[in-house]
Amino acid sequence: MTIRFGLDRLLQDPALRRPLAGRRVALLAHPASVTRELTHSLDALAALPELQLTAAFGPQHGLRGDKQDNMVESPDFTDPVHGIPVFSLYGEVRRPTDAMMDTFDVLLVDLQDLGCRIYTFITTLRYVLEAAAHHKKAVWVLDRPNPAGRPVEGLMLREGWESFVGAGQMPMRHGLTMGELARWFVATLGLDVECEVIAMEGWQPDAAPGYGWPLGERSWVNPSPNAPNLSMARAYAGTVMLEGTTLSEGRGTTRPLELFGAPDIDARAIRTEMQRLAPHWLAGCVLRECWFEPTFHKHAGKLCSGLQIHVEDPAHYDHAAFRPWRLQALAFKALRRLQPDYAIWRDFTYEYEHDRLAIDLINGSPLLRTWVDDPAAMPDDLDALTAPNEAAWLDARAPFLIYP
């Protein structure tokens, strides 16, 4: 069965659009918000004569993807083609203002997610739902695949650790689509809001070879500049933790967030120690020693000893067995054991937070960092912490699943 995303269904079916008649419509989108034919959703919706498009919103990296590096703000502007205001939700504000909310009656949300809690599009979804509830506006989510599929992994975000990279109490790898997340937010936050999900048709999250992404059916468009392919999406729930470390996550290379390294580590020794400590945490992928020199960002212009996570070869990739969060945690543990004094944790302002370490914000608590730094703590100890969280989330998310 050919897959149809929420956007394509809305464009192709006048009956789905009928409730929008006479209402002012805004769009929240980014570069990957495209039709099957790769027309941007703003242009495709603007071409519908009966739709009154009055505003657009851009999340982190912008509506059209103007910002290459991480944590670079985007300004508001007027769209030169359609003449409507485009408001940035990653600039002067991250929550829409009253004035922004006054520009529309229904907000269409068309964002391609990566299936990872820290991806800020999830937080932006929460913020617009909360604003819509307050202002009595409607939110329609035009659903798209979770390219990381249904697996769940990681520690649950602890109470009080909500941030722009932690929208709610879920594990790192949540296994939901944006439409399902919207339903979860509405229920868990007790929001009184008109929230519609234009569901996909034909999404099969457990089907090979894409396991969430319709490989061979749809083009990949980067949802953010350093999300260049499906391999990155699969590894991201682990490699994103590198943002909170002094190790390079491969920004400034052509394979960002699929590899990691630094000039002053021995990647081969780290891989050997990882295999010794918890070989079962390396299942489902191939970890290859490599060398790379970032052109910008951490360790720019320096030769780094590193490891690349390979998840593209069907002969080596096992979707159910691959656990990127544990794999990356194990790499930190191996480095700590080999070089006990290595400054792994990067202390800097991260996503508007000044007082808490980035690695803790990313993980939604200090538990992961504490485990890495405790010489007595072993892989089984982290499993004992994490497995109950994962089981609890599988139960908690079940009522919100739209797709079998």
C-alpha cells in the first residue's frame, strides 16, 4: 500500500478541508514539510483558492531552513512570495505571543520529527497546543512518519527537568508520531483545545527496510541541517548526547550525528572496552573506527580519532536489537574507564539554560552522567534504572497510538 502523509491527504481530499472554510489558517512548518512531489507545504496550501492563509511559523532552524549550525536564532519576516508574516518560534520567543495567535483561527502543524525527545519540534508542538488552548484556537497536526520507528529507549525525563529539549516525561526514544504526541500532550496536560490529527494512510512502522521511514517511496529532506539521512535518525537518540560533551558529534563533517570522536582519545581502545563491558549493547549495528576533521564546530581543523555507527546495511542492521542510547552511554563509560580524568562533560549555555549541565538537560536528569562517572557502576546498573522506565512508557503511550 502506498503511503500518504497527512499533508498529501489534506491537499487531495476537499472533504478533509471543508471544516477550514471561512477560517483564517496558519502553518507551522520547516524544510522537510513537503508534498510527495517535494513542493513545500506553504506553497502547496497557498495554491488552494478556498484556503485563507494568513500567517506562517518557523521552529528551530527556520521555516525554510535558514540556519545551518545549532542554537542559531531565526528572525521574523514577511514571506516574499505569499506576502504573509512568518513568525519565528526560535528567536525573540519560543512560545507564540498573543499578537501571533491573533493572526489565525486554525494552526496546521506539518513538522517532520526524528522520534527523539530532545528534538525541539516536539517542544514547539507542546507550546503551540498550550497557546491554542489559552486563546481558544484550533490545532491540526498533519501527521508524518517517525523515522526511528516504534522502539522505546532511555531514561524517563524526571519531574522538574522540563526544558526546551525536554517537553515532557517520556524516554529519549519515544516511538510516537507528531500526531500521537499531540494526543498525548492534550491528555497529560489536560488541555481544552480543538486538536485534530490528519493521520497518514499506509504507514507501517515495523516494515523492512525502513522500519518507520518509507524507504524507496519518499525522498528524504533534512528536517534540520544536520539530519541528512535515515542513518542519522536511527542513531540520533544516542548521538544527540554528544552535544553535552567535549567530543565531536560530527558537526562540520558530512556525517553529523552518526559518528563521534576527539583528537585526544583512542577510538580503537574505546571500542574494545565497550565490547568487553557490554557486548549486547552493541547489537544491531557495526561500530567502525574512523578518522575525521571537522570544518566547523568542536575540534574544527583537528584530526579526530572516532567511531562511526553503521545502520544502513540490512545484513548488519537489526531494528529491534539496535539501542543507540545505550551504545552512546557505553562509549562514555569506556572513555571514563580508560581516561578517568578526561573532561567529557561540556559546561556551556545550552538551549537557553545557564545553570544546569547540558548532558543532564538532554537526559532529563543527572542519572546518566552519575552512572558514567561512578567507577563502581556497571551496565547492569543502568539497565536496572532504565528498563522499568521503558516498560512504563510502553503502557503509557498505548492509548495514543493511531497506527497498528
